[in-house]
Amino acid sequence: MENYDAIVIGAGVIGSSVAYHLARFGAGRVLVLDRAQIGAGTTSQSSGILRTHYSVIENVELALSSWQVFKDFAGYLGDEEASAGMVKCGYLIAAPDGPKLEPLRAALAGQQAKGIEVRLLDRGEAASLLPIAHFDDAALIGFEPEAGFADAYLVATGFARAARRLGVRIIEGVEVHALLREDGRVVGVDTSQGRFASTTVISTQNIWATDIERWTGIATPVSAERHTVLALEGPEPYSFAMPVYKDLASSGMLYYRSYGGRQMLVSEGVVGETLPAPDNQPGDIPMDYVAEVGAQVAERFASFETAGLASAWTGVYDVTPDWNPVLGRLPDVPGLVVGYGFSGHGFKLSPGVGRILAQEALGLPTDVPLAPYALERFRSGRFLTGRYGLGAVS
């Protein structure tokens, strides 16, 4: 068997970030294995929205550390050709009177306490930023100017290229069949291309993290949940200068962003369709669903009542019971570090998560404490459920 200092399973945006940071922190020989191609799984389905707004304060810290990377991606990687495809248009979030109002107020205050620039806007100021929408029902509006959206596939491939430049080996099209252990400790992996030895394995398998339970017998609380993204062509342009908008008043807690020209990208931020098994193949999109979301859009963007459907696709989240990830070591399996269950947050947090999982794997102090993200929280009942309830805004 070939020997490595660390093996990463999964070359999506999280796994590629982990691999790069392992090499950056001096890991030595690092191997990445992916069942398909770099960034070709759920990473390629991401809407790409970047924000630090969370009601879970630990996520704010991870998002803030990630933003420092996103805003100078080429400089961080030392690769002048690297690009995150960043559009810094800002992030607008609003709530009406009702159950979402105080959670929003607390979350905005939490961001400000971390030194993040967040402005409280009146309805007129919000309308000046996003003139195609109305804010008549908004009781509280927050605006994060240092936010926007980017391209998850570009970020994954950027991390992977930088990792390779530092000596990381990436093998695509290889299935990991089993975790190899001796006396309970990790010693490598068995794959469709043979066995590879390492006493450190980092699993970043997304919806396929259920393999961990099959390999170890340890309960892995993660399910695959399909969500639909629509691109609507409206009579008015949703330009790149207009902010991403999170509408806490809508029944689907919709998020919107520019998709270029007159197109709006829109999707729900609530519980989606739970799949019986991991599967990131395209799902059916019923026209009744398109009509239902379209009606919610028209309530906020009046001119989009006549919008046409330009395109649509489905993406799959790896969802945990509290909609937040499991990060760190599994104490019952020495040598195994995991990162799964991102529940729609993965791309936003990928630079920060890659750093802390690499730090944990190498025995270094982590930038953000991992204890709140431990698997043990599901056994003890210390869930990380956000104040907005279950859903991708967390």
C-alpha cells in the first residue's frame, strides 16, 4: 500500500479546502479521493450566496473567517489566476411583525458584536438598493454590504489547483469501499483502485457521509434533502448591483439574487424533499411547485407576476437534525475526522471549515472551537438549531 500522512475523502468545495489547508499547514503527503470529479457533486449545484448572517453565533465566526478568504481568493492561494467569481452586491434581510422579528434583531446584534458591518435600514433605504421589490410590511431590515455571491465550482477547483501545486495528489473516479482499522484505529482506506495507508482520514462526503455509519457502526445523523432553484426572467432587470435578498415574510423564507440581465435566481430556505438514499441526480420539478413559488415572488416583486421560467434545477443538501454540520474527530474511531451535514451552508463556510478540519487533523489549535459541532450534541440534546427554526438561514 502507498502511505500518506492524510487522506481526504471527497473533492467538493469542503474536501478541496481541507486538502489545500493540510498542505499549507505542512502535512506532507496528502491524498484526495473522489467518486466523480473535483466539484462535480453537490458543490456544482450551489446558489453561491455568501453572507455572515446566522442566528447561530458559531456559524457567524466561521462565515467571517471564510469571508476573509473569499474577498482576496487569489491572494490567499498565491495564485493570480484563481477566482471565486465574486459579486459583492450586499445582503438584505427583512422580517415583518411576528415570530421572525426578534430572531432577526438578535442575529443582527450578534453580527455587530463580532465587528461585522451591518446597517439597519428604513423601507425607503431598502427600496433604493432593491427598487424592483417593495418593503411595505417590513418591521426590521438589515443590510450587510460586505456580502454577495460567488461561484462554488470555481472555488473548489481553485482550492484543488492550489493543493496540487503544494504536492497534494488528487485521484478522481475512485470509490472508497471501506475504512481500514487495526485495534480500532484508522490505518487507511480500501477503494476501487486498491488500498491506501494513512493513520489520518478526513471524510468530507456530503450526502454520502452515511458511509461512515456503514464503516464504523456509529450513528450518522444525516439525510439527503432535495431543493429546487428557479431562474425567472422578469420585465425588470435584477442587476448585479442589487443585493441578495432574504425574505423572512414569505412562507418559503425565499432568497433571491441576480442571475444576470433580467433574471432572478430564487429558492426556498425551508425543509425540502427528503430522499430515501443519497442521490444528487436531477429531480422532477412540478409546474405546481413553480407556480407556488412564483406566487410568493410576485407578492414581493410585483412586476415578476408576468415572469417566465428561464431555467430550473435541483440541488441536494446533506441535512442534520438541527441543520448544522458535524465537525471534528469521532472519539470512538481514532484517526477519523469528519465534516458533514452542512445543510445548505457548506459553500459559505468552506474556507473556514477547511482550515479548522485541517488544523484538527494535524493536532493544531483550531480557529473556531469544534465542541459545539461535535456529534455528541445529538446524544446529549445540545442542538445548534437556529432561532429561525429549521432551514438554511439557521
